[in-house]
Amino acid sequence: MKAVCIVVKDNKISESGYNKLVETSKQVGNEFDILKWNAITHETVDNFMLNANIKWNYPWKGSEQDRSDSFWNLSQRTFHS
């Protein structure tokens, strides 16, 4: 079994929650490790997308038709909208 916990790096509450999860898992006798996965945050998203070769192509407002497949991309409510 593989277990993963998404953690906001350097966030005291998130880090302590992960530590408690690992501690509790061992206390109840689980024999698997829990991998810590750093969450992608607004500070890290641009670099992550660049390294993963991902391009944001959805409109911030309204909609646009994707010429390659004729689908309509609709804007999504985000932190920026």
C-alpha cells in the first residue's frame, strides 16, 4: 500500500498535522510509510508548471474556443477572478 499526505511546506498547522498522522499510523500498527507531498501553492505554481511543461490556456474571464479541438474553454472562478 502507498499512502501520501499533501502538506503545505513550512505551514505550522499542515506540518504538525502530517507529523500527527505519521505518529498515529505507527501507533495503530500500520506497516506502511506515509509519503509527504508538498502542496503546490500560489508561490510555487509558476515554477512547477514551467518545469512540468504545462501551459495555462484557460481564459481568466468569459470563454474562448480552442481551435485545435473546437471545445469551448470557460473561465473558472479563481483567486485571480
